[in-house]
Amino acid sequence: MQTQPNSPLRADLSDAELARQVSASRPGAFELLMRRHNQTLFRTARSILRNDSDAEEVLQEAYLQAFRAMDSYRGDARLATWLTRIVIHAAIARARQRQHRAEVVPLDGLMDTQPEAAEQAMTQDEATESPERAAMRGQMRQLLEQAIDRLPDTFRTVFVLRAVEEMSGEEVAGCLAIPEATVRSRFFRARGLLRSALAMEVDLALESAYSFDGARCDRIVAGVLARLDVPGKD
């Protein structure tokens, strides 16, 4: 469906129509495109660069590249996939400049193993969430992000696109230009590495759980002695 030049842009425009509106320099069209894809593309860049500020800069550069090349988008792939490819190339170029090894390369010797069914995250009612639980969720999120950052380069982006952005294996394969079987094996390996890393963190945390430090020990002893009925005590 064509959008009239003077009518407001609809938020549910198809990818092909939105691309046409951007190519036609329709006011607001490119802003709509960016707001629609910002989160996915930022996470993609962040998964390669492991740095928020670098990811933001690369995303801006990638958007400029996409804007200039919008006429070349033919709709043979989803717009999100087309944009993700541009972001990946831009992020890898930035990583190479920083002498990081962020290229996506094939892995030899990995078995084509089907990943286990993804676990559904439990949602919390933020309106009634206690400050303590909110803080705990923030700490867990930070712990998970740090564990993802430590994944090998070849696994990290696959995991973010599959698990965080919930792209299909076919979509991830298209974004990274690798076989779908490779996506499955890397995703399976990434989940295993994350489980191991998080289990180790939990084991370390258990060692200090319910900490019984000197101050608490002294307080309990003093409280009991104060209440103790010692024979002969006035």
C-alpha cells in the first residue's frame, strides 16, 4: 500500500514500503526505521564490540550507510536482516581497527547438535516489585551480560541474535552468511559455556551466603549474655 505524501506515517508500514518511503526522502520515514530496529541493531553491534559507546558510534555509522544504500534494498530479505548485515560489517571493521579479533569465522570440529528448547523467562510485575528484588534483578542482568561478553567471538553474536533477539536460525544464518547448521552448533555451545560460567559464579557466591562475620557473632553473644540469668547475679 502506498502512503500519501502528506499523510502521517503508519507505525505498521511493511519493510518494503518503509524502505520506499526512506528512498523517497519522506519526512519521518528514516526516524521510524531507526526506532523500529534500534534495539536489535545496538545489541548486534554490542555483541561484537563489547563496549556501549563503540556500539552506539558504529550503529550511527551503519545507519548512514543504510540510508545511502536504501535504493539497493530489493526486499529479497527482511529489512532487519539487511540492516543487521550492515551493522555486523561496520562493527567488525571497527573491531579490526582496535586490533580485536572479532571476525566471524567458521569453526572446525563442531558437531551439528540441535539446541535444547529455550527456557522461558519469568516476568515480574514491576509495579509491585520490591527495591530489593529490583536490585537483585539488576545484579543478575549485569552478571549475565558480563558472561555473554566473555563468550568467544564466534559464539557471542550468534547467541545474542538467537537468544536475546529471538531471531530464527534461518535469519541468523542470513545475517552472518553462515550455514544454519553452524548457527545451531554455535548457539548450543554458547548456551553450554554460559551455563558453566554462571554455575561457577553461583558456587563462589554460595561460599559467602548468609555471611556470619565477627560483628554478627559478637552481637549474638552479647545479647545472650545480657539475658542470661547467672546464679548469684544481683
